[in-house]
Amino acid sequence: MQKRIHQMELFMKYPHEVQDELFKKLLQTGRLTEFGSRYDFGSIHTYEQYRERVPIHSYETLFPYIERQMRGEQNLLWPSEIKWFSKSSGTTNARSKFIPVSQEALEDCHFKGGKDLLSIYVNNYPDTKLFDGKGLAVGGSHRINELDPSATSYYGDVSAVIMRNLPPWAQFIRTPSLETALMSNWEEKIEKLAQESSMDDVTNIAGVPTWTILLIQKVVELKQKKNIMEVWPNLEVFFHGAVSFTPYRNLFKSLIPFEGMRYWEIYNASEGFFGIQDQKNSEEMLLMLDYGVYYEFIPVSEIDKEYPRAIPLSEVVLDKQYAMVITTNAGLWRYSIGDTIKFTSLSPYRIKISGRTKHFINAFGEEVIVENAEAAITAACDHTGAVIDNFTAAPVYLAEGKKGGHEWIIEFKVKPNSLHEFAHILDETLRKINSDYDAKRAHDLALVAPILHSVEEGTFYNWMKSRGKLGGQNKVPRLSNGREYVDDILRMMAEV
């Protein structure tokens, strides 16, 4: 671990040299793929040439290559064999998106990130008892890729892809059993997770806050204890990522009433492992520069342009929002990941996630995007004869004794025959078109049915007016990952 800390210090000291070397290696490796031949990677020698020749790609523009990969074709985006695909939601052209995961990405990015997380944590807390017990990982599930005629490739949540490929030493220090960790039925899985993990001395937990809360509550209930510290007295840290932790912090403090409990942030996704908190009492994350990922950044002012201009790491400035663009050792070339970040330090490069390039709700890992919301609203209108004028939605955060959900405020031009039926169709449509939302809604496990408020005509106009946001360039935010808009409108309605 100490050896790895020295390697990190190297990329912290020479960030641009490390990234430049990686850039050349990626182009050299990808030059004979179909994608590399199309853009003649062999004749690209500088970042400027790469930026001018290769357009920025979204999932939709890379999808034709990925779909062919899923059908068994190889050497399209990356030369080594692709046997795994990480599945997530949030795409506009399909229910789920499938990100290719190469062996290089597993070894040099995802696994390396996990090892580095432990190295950094131990470096900050050399007296840790982390390895005296086991690490609890709340993962997803995987399955055979039915599009591949050879039936030799698989897809699943990124956590499942990683767990299924972990080396033996990593399996030894974690709980529960791999069989339980990869179960697909969440209701059965939470029960089994609680049974198995409650028998171990858990010192650390890694996962998304939503499922971790459910699991802790289930373990406490199963063991008939007052709180989780009575079950796992040596629990010391929760490694969390994927969604903002801020709304959950107070709930975790009540679930884990231990003053010394630590919360450590990471930035990992289906596309790769990007950042790790490297300092005590700070939510800033060190941008990891030697994971086979070459970074570019689009200033937010450029995002909506047809041909946005990205900049390399050497040109970023502090406290400005950027959309992150990655080129990876799994064949994602100039891929816009959809996240926005800002730099809090330039020496070394540290970041904070600031949002998404589009309005969305991802409070529980459901990744509901505007396209999902509009499709669901349209279906509900079609079924109930309603016509809407405006809407906005926000999460209802988990609280003690309460489950999470979504709260919608809708202004109808023509009200539905039944608001209850409208809400039902809205919910069912979201479940059909967004696999992550569906998983969270299953059996009301993490999300309950949405709450709907039908407001009088003119409500949104008056609200926008009160914010000084009238005019053609100002639009009602359809979705928000926070409650400021919804709470503001509800407050305004209560005062009328």
C-alpha cells in the first residue's frame, strides 16, 4: 500500500506528463480497431489533432458499435475481447445502456480504484482495524447476454461485474458470499444479505446509500438490537458513491450512533473509477490520473452547442463547472459521461461532482432523466384524457421510519378523469422505460408510489415571475435532484 501511495504522488506531481503518456498509449492500442481506422488514429500525434478529428460522442452515437459488440463482434472500439458489459439506465434511445468493460478496464481502473481506496484510507488512518473484520459490499446482479449467439458474454450492474471478476484475496476479505451478493431478486437478497452479514464482524461497508440504509435496518430488525453498533461494534467507515450523500447524512448518524464513524466518498461509475477522497474531513476527491482514462472537460457554456469545444486537464480553472469527457481503455472515445464537476484544487487535481448535464433525479440510484419523465407524463395524459401545462418533480428523501419517493407538481390545462389513475400510469410507464427506477420501486423496497399535486392554472407562471424568470429563455426545471423548487412552489401555494 505504501508503494502505491508513492505512485500516486508521482501523478500528483507530474499530472500532465502522466496524462499525455496515457493518451498516446490509448491511441496506439486502438489504432487497428474499426473505430481507430475510421478516424485514422495512426496519423494522430497530438491532442489538438485528436480534438479536431474525433467528435465528442454520447451513448447514442456509440450505440451502433456497442450493439454489434453485444452481438459478438470484436475489435470494433477496443482490440481485446469484450466479454462483459456494465448495465445502467439514463439513455434516450433504450431502457438501459450497456457499457463495454475490457479486461484492461477491470484490472487498471476498477480493481485499481478499489485497492487505491484502501491504500488512501489506511494512509490517512494508520491505526485502522479495517482488516480485523470484513468488508460488506451491497452489489447488483448479472446475467448472460442473450444477444450474443455464442452465449459467452455477460452484462450486469457495475458492482456485479466487478464482484464476479474479483481475485481470490478480495473475496476472502468481504461478505456476504458471492452467490448472495449477486442475487437478482432484491427482496430476497436484502433478507439473505442481512442473515449472512449479521454473522460476520463487519468493519467497513461500501455501496449506494439507499440500499445500505435498507440493509442496516433489516440487520437491526433481524438481530432485535437498538442500533447497528450492537451488531457490528467494530464498524468504522462507509465508502459511498453514485448519489449525493448530503441528504442521507443525518439518517446515517441516527442509524450508526457512533461519533467516530467515518464517511469516505468515491466517484465510480459504469464507465470507470475516477475519483477518491484522499483527505480527512473533506468531500473533495483526488482525480485519479493513471487508470487508463484520459480526461477532457467541456465548459458548461459550451454544452448545448452542436460541436462543443473541450479542453485538456492542463487548461481547467478552479470553481468552474465542466462536463467530463473520457477516453478509456475499454474503447470509449471522447465519451461524454453526463456528469458535471468542478475543480477545488489544481495541485493536485481535486474535484467535486456538481451535477448532470441534463435535469435528472438520482437520489436513490434511479437515474430518471427528463426524457423518461416526459414519456411517462405523455402516456398518463393519453390514458386519462388530461392535458398538462407544466410540471416539476423532486425526490422525497428517506427519513427514519419513512421510505423515499418522488413528488410531482403538475399544472393541468385539462384535468384527468382520475388523478389516482394518472399517477398509476405515470409510475408504471417510468418502470417500463427505466430499469433502475423499476428496481427501486419493486415491492416498494426503496421507492414508494409517487405523490402528485394538481395545482391551479397560473401557478408556474406566478412562481417563475416571483423568481424573476419570466421570458422565452427561462424554462420550468422539469426535474431536480434537490427539493428547492418543489418546496418553494408548495410554500407559495400554502401562502395563497
